[in-house]
Amino acid sequence: MRADVVAVEKGMPHPKPVHLVPPITTEEAARTGVEGVVVMRCVITKDGSVTDCCILRGINGLNRSVFDAVRKWRYEPVVLHGQVVNLSYVIQVKIVSGGQTRVVPFPPSQ
């Protein structure tokens, strides 16, 4: 992890998305009912942009689309101990039948 990036701390609220771009699913994925979760670790930068993503778990045929979409997302800047920080964050994007998507916070809220 980069030296200027902090990890999520216990009890820290989830970053708040302000702009989410849905992944473009293929006709074949929608037709065949492909479902699952793409899990990515990304950095939410001080300006709220998303960078340095890597896929931790994916769905064949949809990884690139999810990756490209998440890189266009924007979050409110993350403040930790009074300072705006770059945050390492795990993002889960759930793909459900028919190509619908849903963002799932990680770890899931209790």
C-alpha cells in the first residue's frame, strides 16, 4: 500500500458515494442470467476520485466493465481525525439477473 494511503479503521463510517456509474453488462450476461459479486480494492483519493484498483474476486466476462465503471465513481472526501485522507477501500459490486447492479459496502453494515 502507498505510504500516503490509510486503511479503514474499525468503527469508521463507510465513504459516501456522490456519483456512481453502472457497469455495462453484455447481452450474453443479461440473457444467461450471470450473477455474482466483483470485489475490488481501490484508493479513494483526497478529491473523492477512485484510483489504483485491483480485482480481488471477479466474474468472467464482466470484470473489465465493472473495473471501468468503478474508476469513474466519485466519493465525498474521506476525513479521518480531522484530516482529508487517501483511503484504501474494498468495493463490492453485485451483479444480479438481467444485468442489474448494486453496490455493497465492505464490510457489510451490521
